[in-house]
Amino acid sequence: MMTDLSIKRWSRLVFVFSFLRFADGAAAQAVSTSFTYTGELAANVAGGARRGATYVGADALQLTLRLDQLASWRGAQLFIFGLATHGGAPSDQVGDVQGVNNLQARPRVRLEEMWLQQNLFENRLSLLAGRYDLNTEFYRLQSAALFVNSSFGMGPELAQSGVAGPSVFPNTAVGIRVDFKPSRNVVWRAAVFDGVPVDRPGGGIHLFAPGDGALLAGEVAFLSRPDAGRAPRDRRFMIGRGPARPYADKLTFGAWYYTARFPDLADTLVTGAPLTHRGSRGAYIIGDHTVWSGRPGSPVALTAFAQLGVGDSRVNQIGSYFGSGLTLTGPFAGRTDDQLGLAVAAALMGSHFRRAQPAADEQAPVEITIELTYLAQAISRLSVQPDVQYVIRPGGTRALSNALVPGLRIALAY
């Protein structure tokens, strides 16, 4: 539960954002605000660690200041994103490692992002600095954003790397990002982050503390874009760098590297202390492809996506990952804004993690989750999303039976 102090702070933020939203005149054109609420009731009805139901939710407030209109600072914008999360932990009931619910986070109010972006050379070069969510641009697929399981947002080989994960929801870090477009449909992207999130796992707030090291990330994306179309749907928090142009196809190659030292999961020194390794690395390939589309100008389409990632099995539980799925937009006549999706996510346990487990006969080499979901646009600002996941070998162990996890998500945008 949120403390009274947190509730008061959040109430003040809501008031300020509401005032800005209804401001008149030129300032209103230069200032944009949004509020979203996403909540889900999820239940483990069979298998897993224990049966039960829990509710998770997130309130998100976003403020964008277009500094070219406010202060004649051409190509610059300031972005502030406040987030309040509440509820339980569905993965505790399931016992899975991938995360059956991408809303799950420790209940608290926090500043999730605050950055300044400068675009140059007719938007071919973009520089960003501040507290920034890596997954809003890196390791990101348009059609995979429909799904509830965390692995479809970012593969667990990267999402669960480092001391407390990279700079992603719910624990972001401070860094610098550079984007460059050498041609219309090619994007080169690189970023450098503090190796540990701002909000430390053990409590407190620190920036670039001794031993943090840095996280280096880079990717190159090749896209095929239609001449026109509506913005892609993403109901997680509607996080983004502004309205995104949709694409028909995307292929991305990425890599990441931590500079800090990490303990080995299995190998030790003669003293019994864990062997440490300098650096931890990984790479990924992800892609979206439009398999079929309706008449020109229609949003009706069938897309397929795939994710393949390799992590550092010496220091991380997840050694590699594969995910794939299909998303159908406009599955029924008169429901062109709805989406139907089926996907599978497979997290392979790393070799050093498996060696460190005491009961070898209970180990499973992989955890597999199959997800079926349907997002219905109830009214213009409200969507409802029933979802069901079947988790095979939760946690990479045979000690837990396969789990069945239905859920119902709502999302309100204002």
C-alpha cells in the first residue's frame, strides 16, 4: 500500500497535470499532458507455486514541454513521467521466472523518467540525456506490445541482467542516448547508462556510485514504413518519445555490455568465494513482419514477430531466450481497433545456474509460456483485455507443475 505521504505527493502531481492540460492559449500548444491507468486482476488457477488471485495496477502521468515553442529552443523537448504502482505479485503465485504480468512492481510512487532531448539536422540526429527507459526505444516491437507477459516487451536475458536489471520499468537509470538516421528507414541507436538503477535494490537513491560500472547498449533497425497510417497500439503505459510512426516491417540487431564485475553463479575460488568476472554481455535479433493486410488505408492486418536473445550464462539465470507470436488487428467486422494475439516465450536456463542447483533431477532446461490475449476497445479511451497464459515448468524446475493463469486487464487513457 502507498503511504499517506506518497498519496499526498501523487495528488499534487495530478492537480498540476490537470491544470496544465486545460490551460489555454499558446502555452497549451507547447505543453501536452496525459494520464493513463492500467490495472489487471490475475489468478493462478492450477499448478505453479500456489493458487490465488491478485490485482496489480499503475497510474502514469506524463508531461511534455516543447521548448521550441516555449523558449524558442529549436528541436528541444523536456519529458517528465511520474508513476505510481500498487497491488500484489502474480509471479509469486506462479513461481515463474519470466514474469506473467508486465505491470508487477513494488508499490510506490516514483519519478520514472525525466529527460531532455535535442533533435538536429532535420531530425536525422537526436540526443537525449536524463533518466530514461531503455525499452521505450531499444528491444521494442510494435506487434509484441499487445501481450501481457514481460518477455514480449524485452527478453529476460537482458531484462534480468546486471545488479537489478537495465534501465527499464520499474527501475530506471540515468544515461545518454544518441539516435542517427543515415537514411529514411534505417536507425542507428546507442546509449550509455549507470550500471545500477537510481532506486537501489537495498534502498536509497544513488547516481554512479563506486562499483556501478556502466551499461552500454546499441542497435541498428531497418524498417519498412507505409506512407500513412495510425499510431501503433501499446497499452502498457503509453510510454514513448511522442507519437510514433507505424511500420509494416522491422528488423533489429542489438548488443549490450556491462563494465562492472559480477560473481559467477557456479564457479568459486579455492577460498570458496565466488569467482568474479569483469563485464557481462549479450546480443539480440528481433523482427516484425506484416504477413497480410486488408484493403489500402485499412488497419486490418496480420503481423508476426520473433525475438532471439543470448545473455551471459556465467552470471545470469537466463542464458538465452526465444519468443514468437502473431497479432491480428481488426479480427471481426466492425471491430477494426481490436487485437487478437497468440505468442510463445521460451527462457533457457543458463549452464552455470543449472550447475549451481542442488537437485539436478528436478531441473528443467527451459521455462515456456504460451499466451492468448484479446484487446477490445470498449469506448474511445477505455480498453478491456482478457488474457490467459499457460506456463510450462515454472521457474525452470520440475518441482512445480504447469500453471494456468487467466487475467482481465483494463486501460484508461485521459
